[in-house]
Amino acid sequence: MSQTPNTQSSSAEGLDLVFWDPSGYRWSGSGDWNQWRYIPDGLGGEIGIRFGVKSGYGTFDWNNGGVAPHGSINDGTGAASFGKNEQTGLASTRVNAVRMQANRQFTGAQNNFTIELDFSRYKGSKVGGKDGVAGANTLIGVSDIYAGLTYAKTVVTITGTLADGGAASPQGWKLLNGGAAPVVAGGNQPSAQLSLTNGVLQGTNKPAPGGMANSIDTVMGLVRLDAAGYKTLHLSYDIFPVGNNRSPRVENSGLYVASAFPRQPAHAEPPKAEAPPSKPTVVIKDNPGKKPGSTTSYTFTVKNPDGSIAGKGCFTYETPADGGEPKLTAFYYHDKIVGTINQSNVQTFYFNQDDKDKRFTFVTGSPAKGICSLTADTTLPAQLTGIGGEGPQSYLNKTIDFPKLAAGTSVTEESSTIPAVDLVVVIDSSVSMKDEADALNQAVGAAIEAAKTKCPSDLRVTYLGIEGTFKNTRFDTTVKNYLVGTAKADEAALRGRKKGTVSGGGAQEDGARAIEDVVTHYDWRPGAKRAVFFLGDEAFEGGGNVDQEDIDVANRAIEVAKKGDVRLHTYLGTSSAKEKHRKALEDEFARAASETGGKAFTAKDALNGFQDLLEKVICGSKSSTTTTTEFCCCQEYVEQDEAGGH
């Protein structure tokens, strides 16, 4: 194999490049190590990227003095050096990179990390090659790595795997060096050219035309692969201190992948390449469980520094009936600067609601009124920016909110007749609930009278304690005594446990079992609306904190309530649970209510007494019919004036 550098002073043919689109990519945390993430390739396919470390080295925290990997659209260094000097034969509408800066430390003599690229989803056929492999019209690039002339030296070794499983050979690869980037803050001008020898990329002491000698960093360099067909590529970054310099310095390097459309044939009979794609790059990560064929709309706002609304946006996407990728069907944004722009202006669109990778990004071109393009991103930081013309300064310090589900128009109609409502109030009879029992007892009369006016009903209320009662309150009968004595239930059929058979508060805090017994055995009136209002301050099965056993019995109670057409309302009182356990309790009480159509309350809702809370429970136990009309329409929404103006 040849040991001479594989370099190329200029592009032998005119190439129009389409770079990958990492606008939706960012590092989500330590869980991203050794995990594949996929980035649109700009051709309709995707390129996988995975970060790791070399054998013998541990993973690290990018944010410990560094910057975690993230997408860089219209990349600064790339855009500045691209197309100049030795890359005069190349052109692209925009240059995109994944940028990263390793943390500020040397691990021993080196700071090592690796990047793998997977081309199994790559649309190589769009540039005259084959799908699933990178070929002669695929370019891999790096920029801003340490040149080795001052503080440190970065060596990037590229290896790979062919489609047939064989090892990649770099013999046919060619390097295209870019021009010098402009001086940045601190006086550092990335100027050193790169060399490529046997798949090893590193800086040289040769400055790019217009560059400075002894540059800290290198210019952008693109490696054009050959036609062998590469399924994967593996880039190993080794960062060495120079001399005895052990100061913690790392570069803010960029990684590029581009696909080339030749402007003129390199051979007499070149493979025919399709025209560059005209469709925008659209990635929508839909929530699972969406009904096939359904449409979903979201709205977002752009705000001035004082919080007033500067602009409004809206988009709609369809979940295909065939189960394919979500399709963007409408996009509108409006403000006083650009007027209204729509889907025809969209170049890039990315929307992901997952909390781990929550992001909303769009890039539009050719808007109106003195501005060339708009770029929005809800991360790093959340902002809207304008490029070109006289408009960009108007977007300084404006922020963009993450989109919210567009609300349809809901109309709730109450029944015109006075319904029969059976409400059973069940309380945990442990000592800690005595205050709630007293307060509830005092508020009941006034709450029922108020409810008669707000939501008239033929109301019947029964008050029961779980294996215990509270003196001088309406809670003077236990669940078991009422069900066996009044409702004539078979005691052997009850799931509630007897007081004294369970340690701690035990049976008196068996909320789920009590709910199940009441739903199943209470003497409900025929045709009456059914509801249970449960009050407690600990978990559903014998009290304490929430564990799997509590979740299981709650699931059972919820299912029984659904089958019995009973709404569950819940109240979580004050407890000694620590904050993390308190949150789990709140979630379980709320889940029991929401899954059965009821309402959930906590001690905060009863700060002003129980009367208002009881009114909500009584009125919430009646039946009503809610009709929701789907959101319409995006353009009308964004062009409507709002209070605060835009």
C-alpha cells in the first residue's frame, strides 16, 4: 500500500454538494455513549452516528469544560472556508456539521474518543452509487482539529467495513483542503492544512492560502471516498499534548458528511446521477399510539424580551394510514417583519416531543420583506434568528416557545334532567386522617346546598371508614359493616382485610381494596350515576410508600370501577412522606381518578376548607356530554391579532 499522502490540490470536476442535516441532533446525556442516532443525509435517507471511546479509556462528561456534540447548521468554519482557494470546484447552498469539544483534560498521554458512521440507510443511489453504502460521491470531513504546531496534536484515523464485510482500504481516497477561516475571538485563525496518509488525517506545518503560520487548528478538509462501497466508517480521535504542555486544551472540532452531484462527467460513461433533491428535509418523531390517518396540529409563539408576543406559528402533520413516517401537511409563521411564510418556504423541519431529546427546529428560505431566511431552534438557546437583508437585527433577543398541541373547540353540555347521583365517601380511618374527617364533616352541609344550585341532582351520600370510624362525624360506619349489614353483601366475598391482621396502619389504609368492595357490593340505585370519593394520605395497599404491590391493587380497583361505571375521585392529605415518595403518591391518586373520569385533589386544594372541593366532587359525579371540534386553521391562527400585538 502506498505511503504517500493522498491529496488533491483542487477538485478535478465541478461538484454540487448536499451536506447531511444534523439540525435535530444533540447529545442527550451519558446514555448516548455507544448508542446509534440517525441524521437525515439530505437525500431522503439517514446516516447513523455513534460516539464511543477506545479500549482502555473511560467515557467522560462532555460538559466538564467542553461542549457536547450538537448539530451546527450553516456551520461557521465550514461556511467561511468552504469554496475558497483549493476547493474552488465545489459548491453548496449550506454547510452543516456535528460540532463537539472534548472535556478539558488529558487522560494520561491522550484524550481519546471514537465516532462510527453507519451508511445502511444512506440513499447512495441519488448520487450515482448504491443505497446502503458510501461511495465515490460521498465525502467525509473534519475541521478545527489541533494542528500539532502549538498546544496539542489531534490524529484522526479512519477505518471502515465494506458491504461484503471486508476491511476498508484508504488507498483510493482523496483529500480536498479548504481555505483559511477568518480570525476568531482571541486571535486564533484555523489555517493549517491537513494531510491524509493511509487513512490518517492530521495537521501539517503548511498554512492554507491566506492563513497564518503556526496555527493552533486546521482548516476544513474533505475526504472523497472511492467506489468500493463502505457500510461503516470508524473515526478514532487521539489528542496528544505537544512537548511537556499538559494544559487542558481541546478544540471545537466539526465533523461533516456530504454527497456530491458531479457537474461534468469525470469519465466517458459516468453513472447517471439524479438531480439534487428539491424536497425539504422533514423529520417528525410522532408519539406512539396515534390513530393511522389522523392529523395533529401544534402552535408556537415567538416572544419579545419583555414577554409580549412578536410572532406566531402553526404546523400540522398527518399520521399515514399505512403506518409510514409522519407527513408535514401545513406550516405557517407570521410576524410584522416577514409577513406570512408557509410550507413552500421550509428547507428543514425537525420536531421531537420526547423529553430525552426534546427539540423543535426549522429553517426557511426566501421569506418576504427584506430578509433572506429564518432559523428557529428551541435549544442552545431557544431562539429565532434572521439572515440577510435589513431584518436580522429585529430578531435580537427574541425567543421561541416549544410547540403546544393546538386545542380544538370543546363544548360541554350538562343533562337537562335532574339525575340521580350516588356518592360514597370512603376515608382511611388511621389517626392521621382525623383532621380531614372533622373538616369534611363541617363542610358537607354547605357544599351540598351550594351544589344544588350549581349542578342540581337527586343526591344520595354515604360516609364510610375503612375498618374504623371517627367520633362526632358522619364517618360512623365502616365499609364492611355497611356492605354486610345494609347492602346485604356476603362478608366472605369482601377483599378488605380485618383490622389487626396487618402491621402498621395496615387494614385501615387498604384504600384500593375498600374501593373495589364498595364498587362491587354497594346498594347502588338503578339508573343512578355512581361515584366514590376516597380520602387517604398513604399508598393504596396498607399505607406506606408506593411500591409495585400498591400499583397492582390500584390497577385492579381501576378496572373494577370502569366495569362498574363508577367514577373515582381522590384526595391525598398531608403525610410524612419524603418529597420523592410524595410525588409517587400524588401520581397514583391522580391516575386512579383520571382513568375513571374522576377528579384528583391534594391537601393544597383544601387550604380554604372542604366546601369548594366537595362541590367539585358532587358536580363532577354527574354525567355530561363534551363535543370537541378539531383545530382549524393554521393560517387563520397565525394571522389573528392578539393582545400584546405582533
